Amino acid sequence: MSGLEPYWARNDGVGRAVALLLLVMSVAAWVLILWKAWLLQRARRDIARAVPAFWDAATLDDGRARLAALDREGVLLPLLEAARAQPAGGTLETEAELGSQLTRRLRDALHRALAHLQIGQVVLASVGSTAPFVGLFGTVWGIYHALLAIAAAGSITIEKVSGPIGESLVMTAAGIAVAVPAVLAYNLFGKWVAGCEAELEGFAHDLRELALHRRER
């Protein structure tokens, strides 16, 4: 903390607020990174195990029980429930063809599952894109504040200039340090979500075909 004390003491409320904002952004980004890494890894493993287990089941009820046991993030079971749902009579939904009804229900369930997997992506993208500019603003403000203090002192030496300005430049480095993990995590998680989306879309398509076949018999 000793290295931060001169910077903190020399800065005014704006400079301190920028430093605190970067700290909050860093903590929020790392909490999301750790949580989403755990969530998405678990969802990927569950999808890889649950889908083959469902299709290996002898009956639909057995398949549902297997999904309920393996689908810990709840992204597969709602698709099955949507395929098995019976809409209430006398509604606009029942006026559409059976295939269209299934498509709409499965699409809605798929969108809810993807929304669950994409939680926090906007925060990571926002931190990754804004943190460098927040740090740059802190640097500019710190240099401005340091120059005002030097001008008020009435004497300029290299020691008086280099110290405050060097400390202010740390804010730019801090902004980049906050942004880089958030950007890398956003890109990696986007790839994982896209992989889960492809698997879920394939499962939804197969459920639709199964439901149509069973109702035609």
C-alpha cells in the first residue's frame, strides 16, 4: 500500500473515484469470470452426458428422469417439457399447425436457456471496452492535478514533475490490466456458449421430429 499512498494523497475526489471505479470493475469482472467458467463448464459437461442418456432411454418418462438427474443448469429439460406440452384449447396457439406450435414452444424454451448461459456477458464486454478509457481519464486528470500543484508551488524540478506524472500513468496501465482479462473471458465464454447453443438447437430439432412422429402414430 505504501506505493499507493502518495498517489492517493496527491489526488482529489475525482482521481480517487476513478481508482475506486477501476477496482470495482476489476472485482466484478473476476467474480463473473470465475462464476461463468464454473457454470459453462458444468453446462457443457451436462449436455454432453444428458443428451446421449436421453436417447438411450427406453421410454419418454425414463428419458425425462435422466435429463432431470443430469441437467443441473436446467437448459435441456425445459426443451423436453416444451415438446410435450399440450396447449389449452380455444387459443390462437391451437389454430396453428402442430409443427408450428412445436417450433414456437421450443424456440421460446431455447431462448430462455441461452439467456441463462449468457448472463454476465454484457458486463464483461462493458468492462473490457471501457476500463482502458477510465484508466486514461484517470491519467489525464492526475497529470492535470499534478501540474496545478506544481504551478501553485512556484518551482519546477524534474523530481516534482516525474513523480506525480509517473504515478498518474499507472492509471492507464491499471485500466488495461482490468480490461484484458474481461475481453479474453468474453471471447472464450462466447465460444463456449455458441457450442452449447449448437447442441441445444440440435436437441430441440430432434425433439420436434420425435414429437411429430409420436403424434402421427
